[in-house]
Amino acid sequence: MSDKIKQVIVFTSIVLLTGYLTMIFIIRGKQVMVPEIKGLMLENAKQTCSANGLYLEEKGRIYDENLPEGSVTAQEPLPGEYVKKGRRIFVTVSSGLKMISVPDLKDQNLRQAGILLSQSGLKMGSLQAQVNSKDSPKGCVLAQNPPPNLDVKRNTAVEVLVSLGERDRIFVMPNLIGCQISAVRKALYAAKLLTARITYEEDAVSKKDCVTSQSPLPGAEVKSGALVSLTVNGKAGVNRYRQATLKFKVPRGGLIEKRIRIDVMDNDGLRDIFNEILRSGSVLEKPIKLNGAALVHIYVNNELNWVEKYD
């Protein structure tokens, strides 16, 4: 390659490079670098943009736990980019920490209370004080701190006072021998004693349908809720069963779904006959088989809701 051609190539390269650099200089001369405004308060961010020949425009607000209310949480274009003077810089502004209203947990059982807190973005406290209460079933919330409807930060722990139920009462077991079974059942129910099982055996000495033996024995100390077994003068094997249909509407309010448990106390003792999850407002119709006079207890989320008597 001749020297003349080399000179032409070098000259051409210099001209092209000079033109490119000149064009860049001219373009950049009309552009400015986007400043970092994230974290600045909105007014300060506007002043920073204005000093650089830019305009700030707010495009929305979001909750941000890390930045105070009124500060910039995001910007577009990003810092360090080159834009024309007079360009709008779009920003998202912090609404600060989202506050949450504490739900009312009173009369909810612990499981329900935990679900309500979780759904609200709160959590159950680690300290759960307990106290006896004759008015609230065991496991139900009696009081809470913070109180209902107070606005608190997300993940705040809510401490609760939980019922232990009514304090156990001590009874001296009465002598039931010779008493009519219908009267005995009512007396046991009033004393919150449960009939475990009633057995019928013929006894020529005792009156019909009267108690001939009992356990615990008369004079024994028993607690409320204790099981009592009875033997009654009557012919064994006689069909004492009858059919009934129980109809119950699941209460509305609170959780969408609720656990419904039903037990029966009759001459066959105490037994569960239903234990399922049902939707609030739905209607349950269930045929039940009863042996003699019966009491049917309906529990909603393990709380006694209704008692049905069948004489």
C-alpha cells in the first residue's frame, strides 16, 4: 500500500472520529444527567429536578415501611441516564407505613382469633393469660391488648386474655337409687353431670323406671362434667328408640366456614353424631336416633351454641 493511500485512510478516519465526537458533544450539550432523587422528600426532589432543567411529575403513591410519608420511593428514568432538558421525571411517592385496624377478638376462640389476626396482617402475642369465667366457654377470648379498632403497625402482636371456663365445682354425689329416671336426668343436667350410660335390668323389688344402682356411689366427691352410669328397673331389649330430625342454621358473621359439632346425651350415654365444617348461613338437616329422653348439644367452633331437648 502506497504512502499516499495510507495518508488518505488516516485522514478519513480522523475526519470521521472528529465528526462523531462533535455530534456526541452537540447532543450531550442539549442533555442532562438524571439526578438521584429516591429518598428525598417530594418538595426537595422537585427542587433538585428543577436545578437540572427537569420537571417532576407524581404518578402515584404506595405504602412503604422503609421510607417516610411524602418521600420519593421510585423514579423513572433512573439516576445516571441522560435525557433532554425539560424532560419529565416520573416518581412514586411513599404514603408511609400502612396502619391496620385491630379486629375485635372478644368471644372468639383462639383458632378464630388467630385467623382474624393473620387475615389483618397482625399476629397473636406469645403471652396468653388465662382466667376462669362462668360466662365464657373455655378457650374463648375475654379481653385483648391493643383494644379493637385501634390503628397499629403491620405484624403488631396482640395479647389476649383467655377463658378457662367455669371453675370446677365439687359435688357430693346424691343418692339416686329409687328415683325416677326422668327426674334423675334433669337433676344431673342441672348439676352439669353427664350420663355415661343407662342400662335397663328387671328388678322385682324396685318400681318401674327407677334407678337401682349408680356409679359413682352416693356420697362420693365428683366434679362438674363427671360421667354418671345408671342401672334402671326395666325390661332389657325393649325398643326405646325413636327417630327425630334436627334442623340447624349455621350462624352468619365471623369466619366464612365454621366447625359444627353435635352430641347427644340419652339412655345410650353421651356420643358425637356430627363433626364437620359448614359454610356460614347454610342449613343442616340431620336425622338422629334417640334412646328415651335426650339432650342434643350443638357447638359452633367448639363453643356451645344451642341445646335441644327431646322428652
